[in-house]
Amino acid sequence: MGSITLQKVSKVFGEAKVIPSIDLDIKDGEFVVFVGPSGCGKSTLLRLIAGLEDVSGGKIVIDGRDATEKAPSERGLAMVFQSYALYPHMSVRNNIAFPLKMAGIDKAEIDRKVSDAARVLNLTDYLERKPRQLSGGQRQRVAIGRAIVRQPSAFLFDEPLSNLDAALRVNMRLEISELHQQLKTTMVYVTHDQVEAMTMADKIVVLNRGNIEQVGSPLELYSRPRNLFVAGFIGSPKMNFITGQHAAALNAHTIGVRPEHVSVSTTEGLWKGEASVTEHLGSDTFIHVRTEAAGLMTVRVLGETDIRAGEMVYLTPDTARIHRFNEKGVTN
């Protein structure tokens, strides 16, 4: 079992309310991602769950038991940090085995658990190497292996891919997702990268200034954002926002439309503009257009396009895919 429930959990540092009050249910076996901008409280919230920070108020329930006052070692959780925190003088085998040796587990059981973890993480051929002989991705897998052998009820990941280059980040995203499918264990994952959140999560928790803005599946947040903050944070490139008379004409205080839901033409359309920058990515092309209606807008076109910088174009939104927000920034 790996359910985690937060009941009006808050955290105050001095006079600063980092986490005002949060209620959240994480079901057994879910892959939940905390996402939001820097300083939104996501890492603090993870540390509260882990017991590395004391709550200022509220209750944390793990597997149906009140864990609010329990020490980190008593919560049955395993945390994987941004830094690998491996012992450089130890082999991969001994790094993975270390928490089991500290717990007094017998050698035969340690060997079995280390072998099982190494097999799952494709580290079997590297067990006798030292950390300095491994790539960044392999070191992170060793850190995850050290967590796996403890057989926790849930894994807590605090931006574990931040130190990796772009290619390794993609590979490790896939490996962690596959690991979740194999282990069926609850995973709570913190990132500022909404692409990681969208591609890995069963459920995303969007945080802003310590508050939960919205909880839902990746497609739910993308297709039905609750407010302007979620609409602007989830999605890459970001949603286009239009205000004033152009929004009023479509019965909203503010309207939002994603780049892929705007068509572009050189002959006619709703909003006139000038192509500013065209980004050719092969499978997609992003055209940045300066318009009178909304300033700089981004349009996504499948494949290649002949439109070049400086060319006059016309944009038309798919009215069925427009997001309408009222004067409080909440979806109508």
C-alpha cells in the first residue's frame, strides 16, 4: 500500500506562508507529479511528506496511519534527490546495498535484492564499477536502485533529472515511467518542467505560491484548464491569450487558444499580423506572428511551411477549441 493523504497541511517559515493549507489524496500506485514555477512550494511539500520538514499545521496520513510526527525512517518512503549522493569509494553494488547493510539485513538477502534491483535498472554489468566510471544517467539509476531495495510504500523524486543533458533527460523519463509500470508502486515526482509532468504523470498537481491551482490527468489539464495560470503554465509553446474587444466579441473577458488551434493564411482570416520568426523543427513549424489583436501570437503548423519572416498573414482560431475566462481569470 502507498496511499498518501494531506489534510490541511501548512508550512510557515517565520512570517512567510510557504504552504498556506493543502488537501490532497494520492492513491496507491499512482504516479503523481508536483509541477509549478520556482518558489511555488513543490519541493517543500515533498519534504513535508518525507518528514524532512515539520508541518506547521494539518495532518499527513500514509497507508491509513497518521505519520505527521513520525521520523523519515518510520514513514516507509524512499527519496531520490537531484544530486546522486553516491559514495565515490564504493562500488555500484555496495552503494545499492548500503541502506540494507545499515538495517542489519543478512548478506544473502542483500545480494538477492541488489541483483533484482540491478536487473530492473539494467545495471547488472556495472555492479563492480565505481560511480566515477558511470554516466550521469547510470549514476541516477544507482540512486534509484538504492531506493528500490528498501521496498518502500512510495518513492519521492525531487527534480531527479535536473543535472542531466537533454538527451539523457528524455531517456531517464522513459526509464522512470517504465519502472513505475513494473513496480506498480506509488511515485510522487517534483519538477518545474511541464513537459516532464505531461509525459510521465497519471495525475498532475499544479502549484502556485503554495496553493493547488488544479489537480487532474495531463490531458484534462491541457484540454480543460481551470484558470489562466494553469492554461498558461501547461503546454509548450504556451497558450495565446487575447483580451479587450477581440475577446469581448467572443463572449469572454479573456480568451485563450493553443498554437495548434489557430489556422494561418496569406489571404484571409480573423486577425491580421506579420510573421516575425519562423521556427522549423521538421515535424512541426512554429510561426510567431505580431498581431493587432493580441500582440505576439504563436501558431503551430504540421510539417513545413513557405511563410517567412516579414510576410503578412491572417490568423483564425478554431472557435470550438477556444478557452473563455471571466474577469477573475477563471474558466467560464
